[in-house]
Amino acid sequence: MNKGFKFVELVMGVLIIGILSAVTIPAYATDVQTLANQLTKASDNNYRLRNSNYTAGQSISSCNDVMVLIGALPVGYTISGGGAPSPEGQKTACTLMDNSGNSVTFFAWFIQ
């Protein structure tokens, strides 16, 4: 009695793993973009709210402050960028990165 896998069975296994990888990796990268879009929208909404009523909304003075607008970042995500503080009322570029090295630029309003 022969033990082990036949060549065709091994090829089929590799093929299935390849197809699953091709489907899931782009979906994961999209999650980074989706989160960046949510951060941009939250920053836009906060800016409008803060401009209409100074006591409403959150004061945002750095890229890291933007995460307060959505509660907290998921585990493995970091925000960087902004460098020198932008003048109040201007958008600045921030970078969202996951622990796999995928990064997306989003824009946040700095407002006191």
C-alpha cells in the first residue's frame, strides 16, 4: 500500500490555497482604505460641527487626535504624519498603516 499524496492532490491543494489568497489579500487591503475613508469623514464632520458651535466636537491638533473621533483604532493600526502642525482650519495629510505595512494617506482638519 502506497502512503502519501499523489502529485495531482498536491497540485490541487496548492491551487486552492492560491485562489483563497488571491481573494482575501485584496479584501484585507481594502479594509485599510475603508478605515482611512472613515477617518476622513469623521474629521470632516467634526470640522463642520466645531465651526458651527465651538463647544461641540473635538479639538484636533495632530493626526493622532483624529482616532478619538472614531473611538479607537483597531489593533495593529497606527496613524502618523502631519509633521509640523498645520494652521488651524487647514487639512493636513496623515498616514494610516496596518501591521502588514499597508499604508493609506487620509486628510484631517486641525481645529481648536
